[in-house]
Amino acid sequence: MTNEEIIRLRILNELYYSASATHEEEAERRLLLKNSSLPEEFAADREMIEHIGSAAIPDGFEMRLAAKIDTIAGAEHLDDSPAGNIRHRKFMSIWNMAASIAVAIAMVCTFFLTDRSSWENSSELSPEETYAQVDNALTLFANALDRGYKEAYEAETTAGNAATKALESLSRLSTPKNNI
């Protein structure tokens, strides 16, 4: 490996680790890291690239994830009445959060574990559809969190009111009454 290539690799590493490298620069970095005469100082970078390259997202994962998000979104709007089943709502909140976490994991896997140069031809969803699915998932996640905060606030208020009433009752019982 020449001195120019080593200097270029150092520059590409700085760009990569500051998250400002372009797709072409990342591809050039991967190519330089595959060089057989790579200095030892870049061994960790090479190992990381090899591990990232070995992870793969299963075929059809994007479509299955999008279908599950649509299913959860449909179930979210089945019962919006105030007298709805509380257990069903709590159960759906958990699934909404799980779906949001799955979307986040999928996004992390997509961005960090795939070769970005092949994205143009391999995606089953258009960028607009992907954006809509992510927006939908994040909206569901935000709604679930908001509902959870409201339920926690109501529970805290109810518990506080009950404790206040109990203390008032105890103070009335412990106060001596003058019998005349």
C-alpha cells in the first residue's frame, strides 16, 4: 500500500466516522481496506467492514415490515370509543412500540449493514412509500407514547387523590371529639 493510499484512507476514515462521507467515498474506503498490504493500524477498520458485510437483511423484509405496520395501524383505529377495551388498548400500545422498535432496528440495519451502492436497483419500495411507512410507524410510536404518558398521569392523579382521602379519614378518626 502506497503512502498516498494510506493518507487517503486516513482522510476517508475521518469522513466516515464523522458521518460526512459520500457513497463513493465509502466505496473507496471499503476498497482500500480490502488491500492485502493494509497497515496494522487499520486492522480494526477492516474487521468492522468484514463483519458489516457479512450481515444481511432477509429477502422481503421491507414488504413484511410494511404489511405489519399497516395491520397495526388498522387495528389502532378499530376501537376509538372512550368505553373501549382497556386491555386491548394496552396490548396494542405494546405492539405499537414493538413495531416502532422494529422499524428503528430495520433502519439501523439498512444504513449500517448493507452496501449502499446497490440501493438504487434493489429496493422494493419507492422512496415516497418508504417515507410514508416510516412516517406512519413514527406517528404510531408517538401516539402510543403520548397515550402512555396520559395513562400514567391519570393513574398518578387517582392514586394521589385516594391517598389524600385516606389521610383525611385517618385524621378525622384520630381527632378526639368532645362529648357534651
